Amino acid sequence: MSRRGRPDNFENCINRFLSDLVNKNVVSSLVKAFISCFSDVGKENYISIFERYSVQKLYEEFKCEKISGLLRRASLYIDDLFKEVKNIFDAVFLIKMELVSRLSIQTRDPMIPFDISIAWDPILNLPYIPSSSLKGVVRSYLLNIAKINKIDDISIYDLFGRGGRESSIGALVFFDAYPVACMNSLIEPEVITPHYKEAERKIDETSSSPVPIVFPTIASGTIFNTIIAIDYSMLETMYKNKSFDLRRLIDFVKENVIKALDVGVGAKTNLGYGRIRAMSQTEYV
């Protein structure tokens, strides 16, 4: 059998690029492996084969005992950020939260060569939850589930900002959430099996050829830290120096953040993914 298409050569190639990932940039390593290992397997089903091997390597390389240094660095980063944010905003709280179910987040990251991707910070070299995802899920919960448009006289749109032609920032500031602890492995493989080639508008039972897609998820039991701040002075400016009960506003935000996270963050929440439970909170007012 020729070298081209031999799984053993392909696996060796993957191992060469995706070993010792704690000390490499994961995003760059995946891109290099995707380009360099092509000649070892050929064109047919290359992406699905690459994903299967690569996600398994992420699972192995991001065992919790291996990445303790990365997790500690993320925890210190959040702690330092919390100290700095306290000097800027009127009210700040740090939330420690636990993944109750697997998390699939930012599935279309163009920098990672997977059909179903994952949000990955190239600096801290860890998967994370983007601040935009946290802000979006809380905003959606308030407007679409809780049916809340105002807290006291403050519009939800002034808290979260507006889109479209009236685009504006809001008085609530969300920061990215980073993992600081995990149980077995930070990354767990998941599989879905599409049966039809929807992109080709071809749905035919007799000619369907299912190709499993293996993709990375963040494992349940992972602990994240994140920060949320309230720019009270912005609200005063918006409402012409009107006074608001800051304590009531803080409690409102914290309560509804907890409820929104329980509904789920990221992709596939209707299937139970991305459920998060707030564990503890540290406040600064």
C-alpha cells in the first residue's frame, strides 16, 4: 500500500504536530497539522478523518493534571483583572460557575479547521466562553423568557446596548469566562452523524452515506470564572443625573444572570448542552 492514504502515517503526522500542546499554540498547531498531514491521507473524507484524530488528541493533551499550569494562569488573570476593573466601574462582581453539562461554543470559529469548532483563546491557550455569548444569553433570557423590559425605570436596552442603526453600548459590561479547574479532561469528544447532504439539496434515503462528525466540547464539571461590571455613571448620564438604587440593580443583575445561565449558553442548548450553575460570587461596590 502506498504511503498516501495510510492511517498509520497520518496518525504519526498528527502526533508530531499535536503533542505537548500545553507548550504550543493550539490554534496554530491545528492549522499546521491540517495543512501538513493532508498528503498522508488523501482527499477523500479528509476533514472528518482529521477531526476524529485531532479531537482525540485534544482530549488526551488537555487532561486536567497536564494543564494545571494553564488553569492556574487563567485564574490569576481573572483575579488581576478583577482588581483593575474595580478601579474603573461603580459595581463589579466575580462569578465562579460550574458546567452542569457539556458546552459547545462558537462553533464557526474560522481559525480552527473543524466543521464544528470551539472558542479558543490563543494567548491563554484555553477554550473559553466569549463575553458576547454571556451577554447575549442574559439579554435574551430577560426579553424572551422572563419578559422583562425594565428594571425600575431603566430600559433593558440601556443596560445591554442596542444594535442596528441605533447601535450603542450598554451600562452592563461582561468579560470573557475562563476555565480555572476541571475534573478529568477539559475537552471531551462528541459525535453527530448527518445522514443527508443538505448543502447539495440532496435528500435520498437510498443514496445517503452518513459521515460522523467528531467535534470538541468543554467537559461538564469544568469551573469557570468571569466578571460582570455596572457602569452606574453611564446610567446617570443617560437618565440626566437621575438617582437609581444601585443595590437593587446589582441584585437584579445577579439573580437573572444565574437564571439565564441555567437555561444554557452556546450551541445545542435545546439538547441540554451548556447548562451552567453559579457557585459563588465576590462583590465590589
